Amino acid sequence: MNATTAPQPSPRKRPRGRPRVLERQTALDQAVDVFWDHGYEGASLELLTEATGVSRPTLYSAFNNKRSLFLAAIDAYEDGIGADALAAFEAEPNIRLAVRAFLDISAHNNTHPDHPAGCLIACCAITSAQTMPDVRAKIEQSFRRTEACVCERFEREVENGKLSSEPTANERAKLLLDLMSAQAVRARAGESRDDLVQGARARAAMVLASMPPDAEGET
């Protein structure tokens, strides 16, 4: 080496790319759609990591395993789009319009183009209930909570003279939730939004059967 030549520095190594940081709520929203579309069994880890855009270790570090992610996705669904129908029902002061709003919102959400058809709970999670007790418990709790809220509203309407005591408030609540679940199944099978909404208007009358004459004219 020439004594007057300064030594050249070694080439710097490129730093390895950092793994993408998982944003929990965004990942949950994306996982919801995967489970909603494919069900628990069909939602492979490949599909989940592709949808969330993170590696399997990153996904596991946030949610422990696929089962925990599924349970979290159910909660996210219930707190989001799954709560819309009940919120509309509670917000509408007129009970006739409240029942219609409940079924209308349900029909719209079951056929929204930005999400898979049907309902994550009624169409997908329910199929895992028999083999996953924690999922079954979560679904039961969800149905009971919604049914209790609807039943309480019907009871108030009976006390205020807006609904007759027969059918009972509990029977009306069960029928309304059964209709909501049926909408989800019909949507999953390909029924259109227009058909679901038209059917909802007709079936709302079933829930409101035997309304007092002075209440039927209210709009």
C-alpha cells in the first residue's frame, strides 16, 4: 500500500427493514372482514396476515393466537356495525318507526358493498359455537344483552299505552331478533337489499301486532 494513501472506510451495511408496526384497531377491522367472509375455519393465517399486512409473529404478539383474534374480532364487530340496528331502535321515539329502523338498518348492513354479506355472528361465528365454548358464551351474551334492551323498550311502550300487553314484550323482542337473524341468512344466500327492506316493512307489522287503535295511526 502506498504510505500516502489514506485507508478507505469499509462499506456500510444497509440496515434491515423494520417489520411493519401493527395498529391494533386497523388489524381488528381487517380481521373482522376475513372471518366474516370465510368463517373461523376458513380464515387461514395466510389470509389474516395478508389482510392485516403484518407477519405471523407480529400478529401473534398482539393477539396470542388465531382463537384470541377471532374473539376480539367478534367484540369489534359488535361494538361497530353490529350495534347499528339497536342504536337506531333506541334513538327513534316512535315505536312503529323504531321497529322499522331496526330491521331497515339490519337489511342495509347485511348487504353493504364494503363488507361480506350477512352477519358475522349469525352467519359465521355461530358455526363455531358447538366446538368453541368461549365463542358460544360470547354469542349467548350478545343475544341476551340485545334482547334485554329491546324487551325493556317494549315494556315501556306497554306501560305508556303504545303497545298491548299481548303478545308480551319478551315475545315481541324474541320475534324481532329472530327476524334480524333471518335477514342475515337471506342476505348471505344472495337476497337483494331491496327485497330485504321490503320484507322488513311487512314483518315489522308482525312485531307490532295488536297495537292499540289510538297508537296505530301514529307515524
